[in-house]
Amino acid sequence: MIRIRRCEESLVEPILRDEVKCPVHLYSGEEAIAVGVCACLERTDYVFGNHRSHGHYLAKGGAVGPLIAEIFGKKTGCSRGRGGSMHVIDPEIGMMGSAPIVGGTISLALGAALASKIRKDQRVSVSFFGDGATGEGVLYESLNFASLKKLPLLFVCENNLYSTHLPILECRINDVIHEIGKPCSIATCRIDGNNVIEVYETAKDALDQCRRGEGPVFIEALTYRLRGHVGPDDNIQGTHTDIRPAEEIKEWTRRDPIQQFERHLLTSGMITLSEIEAMITEIDSEIRDAYQFTQNSEFPQPHELKNYVYK
Amino acid sequence: MSTNKRTLNYALAINEALHQMMEMDDSVFLIGQGVKSPWYVGNTARGLLQRFGPDRVIDTPVSENAVTGAAVGAAIAGMKAVVIHPRMDFMMYAMDPIINEAANWHYMNGGRASVPVVFWGVINRGGEQAAQHSQAIHAFFSHVPGLKVVMPATPSDAKGLMIAAIQDPDPVVFVDDRWLHYNEESVPEDAYAVPIGQGAIRREGEDVTVVGLSYLLPEAMRAADELKKEGISAEVIDLRTVKPLDKNLILQSLYKTGRLVVADVGWKSYGVSGEITAMVAEEAFRMLKAPVVRVALPDCPAPASQSLEAVYYPRCRQIIDAVLKIV
């Protein structure tokens, strides 16, 4: 979680300085969901993300260097400078891709789960999407089909209460999302997405069910963006583009998933403050190396424009 | 290619391609509406369910977006997916997984993942089915970088291009036409691929080049027969692949004839016939001895009534008239 947070926060200044040109959706505040779920996955299991997927990539085991290089449009980026922040991928660790068409990757995860069922290879697939994606029809088609075919698929709805800038009750008739799984006979639950232990335990049970061939599970994880929807203005709280109430932001800041987990570990004596500090030092050094790697990397050359249109 | 041939119709030639590819490669599977139902997809899926079982021959709810996306996702995860849309009008519901996801996937991920999927759409025209059961939307797909689009006109090519489409590492849109399903010819028995991106000269000629696509290829052949009686020698090209376009084959023929008629099964404006005409204008303007003439659907939705269908769909007659304008 700390690696994701430090990585995301390291991007704020470059975004504000306009050094990062591509749209960046920071995952700060939502780390417990990616970490709690991915901690239950094997390397060979599949994850599909969305527009806000740096956290999914890192939690699944993606390296920091290629992520930062991609965000800066470099040739050494995880998508070789063709994708930017919204297309982070590393198939070798099961991070199968991410895309900003809202709901667009849900059916891809459905298909990866279908592939596993056909091959009987015991892999599971995870689809991470936001509350905004509940407005897309493909989600409901996918719920039905996944349940009908008992596919090993975990739907993870990261409900951060806002669909871009629109509060959830302005785009949905109610704010209880997980119940949309029920008409399709899918086991569902709503959890505190800022409590990494709760996420981990829920995901573990859910993924066990998927692996047993009992069909998909739907988890709604309540959370909150500690940054805005997308930078630069919006990534700073209190500017005109972030219309969320100051009090609400303050309340959710108190529920920061990393601080909560740290408190838990410290009070139960499982870790010491100096161990946390050492961890942060190590992570910061890794991030510094990633920026150095990015700085030393070339941009794709103009004559390479059409590489990768076809295989 | 085996010399051992027997007669097969177009639909059964596709069926044979599917049988052979599913037999040879466990990662090939067929998904879409009606694969269990003979009346829905003609004979193209005959015997597949019995032979390969419901895990690899998957009939689906009418959920084109999710089902097509599932085919794309399965392909990203290492399968070779064939997703059928028995009426290609319904592919409009699946434009997101086809275009936003599959077509862009390899590029926007810097070549880290490819999408070996076949989007199989059937043009279902005629029979008073009206505007939503008749559309030929191959030009939409041909517009998009990252997709390949094939439209076989003969049974042998239907088999060979289905095999090539399944073997291809990129997303391929395979478009057939119900009007072709019962055409028969001798088809090789072995599993052969017809290369994507190569047209074929079906008939050699001197006076005019007629490029025909899909159901208009047999019509172009009949037109050439008729024109011969009037002393006009037409060279007939079967386009076979719409994208990538076999420019050289067209240009070489045009070098010989200097006159071009393009017969496309889609609408006239902004379509395949316009693309070929523009390509010729850019690359071979000086070869042209006369203006290019296009035969295509009028810019009008497909009608129901047979009296209107009769004027809506071009046939041999319109191709002959087009040739006579410039020869």
C-alpha cells in the first residue's frame, strides 16, 4: 500500500508542472482494495483494470520503472509509450491490461474467466471497475453470463462515491451497488474498502468459491479518492474542479487505509515505527530509481509511429 | 493444397474450416447466438456441438456487447475465439469490444498482448427483412486501424479465409452473405489457408477491370459473360480481403485495361468503392482512360417490399451498365 501511495504522490508535482502530459487518475486512498485482492492471487491469475489502475498494476506485481516511464511517454514504458497512464499492462504477471472506456474491460475479464473454464486451468480473473461503470449495460450482461456459465470471475466494484464529478445518487437510483448481483444469483457483499484485512479476507473466500467452480462473486468495496478525478487542477483538493464537500474529504482522510493499517500493526505489536520508516526509505529509493530510469529513457521515435498496429 | 476435391456449398465449406481448426487446436472455440440452432446459422455450425461439446461451442444470450467482449478477453488470455453474429446488424451492440478494445489492444499496449479473435458477421439481406436485418457494415470495420476484414465470395475462399482468420494473431472481421451460402464448387479437403490481403483474378480481360466483392463477385462473372457476347473483354478481380487492400493486384490490372468498375455490397458513400477509387486516383491517375464507375447500394436504408428490394440491390445488370458507360 505504501509503495502505491508513494508512487501516486510522486506524480502530483510532475502533473502540476505539466511534465506529465497524459491524463492521470491517482489511486491514492483506494490502495487497500487492490492490495487486499491481489494478495490472494497467484501470479498466473488474471487482473483487468480501468482508467485508475496504477494500484492494480503494482499490487499484482508490476515494476515501478516501466509504470513511471509509461506515464512519461517513454519507450521503456510498460506499453512502450503507446498507452500512457490509462493503459498499464504486464501479461507476464497476469496484469492483462486496463482501459478508460468505462466498463470496457469487464467483458474482457469475463472472457479470460471463460478461457480458464474451457481450459480447466484453475485460474481466476478479477475485474476492477468503479461505481460509474454500474451505468453501463455491459456490466449487467456480464453478470448474467458469468453466473449462467459459473465462471471463475471476481467482480470488484471500487465504490468511491463519485462517477467522475457526479455524486453517486445523481446517477443511480440508490447507492447500494452490490445488490445488482442478486437478480443474477451471484453472491455479493459490501465491505469497507479502506480496511485491507477485511478486503483480503473477503476476497480470499470469494476467490476460493470461484476456484471451486461455484461461479462468480461480486464485492462492493466502499472507498474514497484522496485526490481528484484526474489531474492537474482536479488532483488538488479545494480547487474549483473538485466539488466534493470539504467535510467529506476530511472525514475520509481520517479513514486513510494506510494509516488505519499502520495503527493496527503498531498497536498489536506486529511492526515497529522504525520498520515502517525503513520500508518507506526503501520504497522511496525504488521510486527515485524509477524516475532516473525514466529520465534516461528515450521517447519513441517518429519512424516508430506505426509499430504494433498489427502483430 | 490437396488435389482431392469434392463439391461443397459455401456454408458447409465454413463448417469444414471450423471442424478442422477445432480438431487441430484445442484453443479454438466458437461462441455466439444460435450455434446450437441450425435455422439460425444455416449449416455453418453443423456437428460442432456434438463433436466438441458445450465448453467449446457456446450458445449465448442476446448480449452482443458482453459476449463479444468475452471472445476478446479469452483471446487476450491465450484462446483463439470465433464469435458469430448471425445478423451483422447486431454487431453495432459490440462496437466497443471490437473497436475500442480488440482493434486498439495490441497498439495501445505497445505490442505486449495480441488479440487472435475472429468477429464473424453474416449479412442477412433480402427476403423483405428491412433495414435492421440487412445491413452490410464491412466499411465501418475497414476504417479502423488494427482490424483486418475479409469477405470471401466463393466456397473455397470461405473455407481458406476462415482458417486464415483463425490462425491470424490479430483481430479479423470475417463477413459472409446469406446469398452466397448455397453456392457450390469443388473445395479441397485439407486444412488450407487463403492469405489475408490477397485478391484473385477470376477472369482475365483487356478492356475493363471489374472489382467485385462478396455476392457481387458472381454477379460480376455473369456480367463478364454477357459483355463478352458484345465483344467486351472484362477482367474480374475478386477482392476477397477488404483490409488490407490488395492495391497491387488492382493497379496491375488497371495498367492493362485503363478502365475500372468497382462493385461493392455496401452503401456508396464513404465506403469500399470510394476507398478503391481514391487509391487509384492517388496512385494511378494517369493510367485511367475513363472515369471510375462505382456500383454500390444507394444511400438509403434497406427497404422491405420486394418491389423496392429489386431496385435497391445491384445485380449483374448494373455492372454491365457501368462497364458500358466507359468502354
